[in-house]
Amino acid sequence: SQFFEDKKKLSDKKILITTGPTYEKIDPVRFIGNFSSGKMGFAIAEELAENGANVVLVSGPTALKTKHPNVNRIDVVTAEEMYQASIDNYPNCNGGIMTAAVADFTPLNPEDRKVKRGKENYSIELTPTKDIAASLGKIKAKNQFLVGFALETNDEEFNAKLKLEKKNLDFIVLNSLNDSGAGFQHDTNKISIIDNEGSAKKFELKPKTEVAKDIVEELIQFYEK
Ligand code: CTP
Ligand code: CA
């Protein structure tokens, strides 16, 4: 088995993954969340682990499970908790893959008591959360990589490239929202991978487990370059 261990291409790598949604508290019983299932991140975690990598999986609330011994899971709820766990772990990793659908805003003053009905108007003041990918991009060392995801509804490639630059990513995975069967709450996904030289690779609609293989393959090629 030593022979096969050595054949695994990522056996000397430790990789941070963020996944799932975040929940931002409004009051003791309510939150602002999103429809992210976490499936893409879990699929990438398992695929990396299969290739010998050690995975730190920082996961927002999801019902998903992973049994792979190489996957160490850290459960978080809020964008702030996800930020802390990521910032704490990234320096000890060879790189990170940011698949989480992190809330961009959080309630400024969550209520201590349940908000009652009956108001004529009700609005919640929101404040921006920290950009985890951009924060890791700022502390990224020369020998570390950083991969992001992008979800766009318009000018997809242009916007994805802006994110890649702004967050100091090595490549960005663009999710196609315009195809039925792709993205949130689906078992399939259709992606393009755009690297920091601007070239885009387009992939077919396929199961997220297969998409994970394409992404991990891209990472292996990144290391072989
Ligand atoms: N991301 C992050 N922390 C945040 C917001 C986003 O780490 N607070 C990461 C996501 O995990 C993803 C990438 O940044 O890898 C792009 O996320 P996306 O929501 O598409 O972009 P934003 O930068 O949040 O911009 P916007 O939502 O306004 O398009
Ligand atoms: Ca966002």
C-alpha cells in the first residue's frame, strides 16, 4: 500500500475549503441565509482527500456528511465564524478553495427578543461582512494557491475576471446560472475555469462529483506547471 500512497498526487498537500451557506441572526429564532447546499464543497473535499490531500473543511449549516478520514471538518454558522476559522487555518495550508456562499451583509443589531408581528413597516439594518477570499488573498504566500467561485447573472466572464484580480486568486470557477440544472440545490453544475492569465476553459453540465474531479485535475496541473 505504500506504493499506492506514493502515487497519490496531493499526498503532501493540506487544503482549506469553505462551503455551504452562512446564517446571519435577526433575532433568537430567525436568520438571513441562502439556498447553498454545500454539495460542491463537500464533493471537492472528498475528491481532494481521495487524491491524498489533507482537507480542512470549514462548513456552514448543511445536512451533508463526510466520512473520509483525511477530511477534518469545522462547523460554523455565521460569516464572521467562517472568516475566523479560515484565517486561523489558511497559514498552515498549501492553499484554499472558497466554495461557500457567504452572506455579504449581516444584521447590525440582532434583536435579543423575538420580533413581534403587527408593525406597519419593519426593516432590518444590515452591515457588510468580511470578504474571506479577499482576506486570504492578502495574506497569500508565494507557495500558496487560492481558488474562488463566482456566481453571476450578467457579464459573467467579465465579472468573474474582476473577482479573480480583486481577491488575488489563481483561478476562479464560474458557475453558470443560466442553465437549468446548474448551481444551488442541484446535483449537477456547469462551470468554466478562468485562470489568472485570462484563459477560460468551459465544461459540460455534469454531476457535482464529476465537476469536483475537473477542478481537482486543474489544481494538479497547476502544481505540475
Ligand atoms: N467570498 C468570501 N467571503 C465573502 C463573500 C464571498 O470568501 N464574504 C468568496 C466566495 O466563497 C467565492 C468568491 O468570494 O469564492 C466570490 O463570491 P461572490 O458572492 O460571487 O462574489 P462577491 O465578492 O461576494 O461579490 P457579489 O456577491 O457582490 O457579486
Ligand atoms: Ca457575494
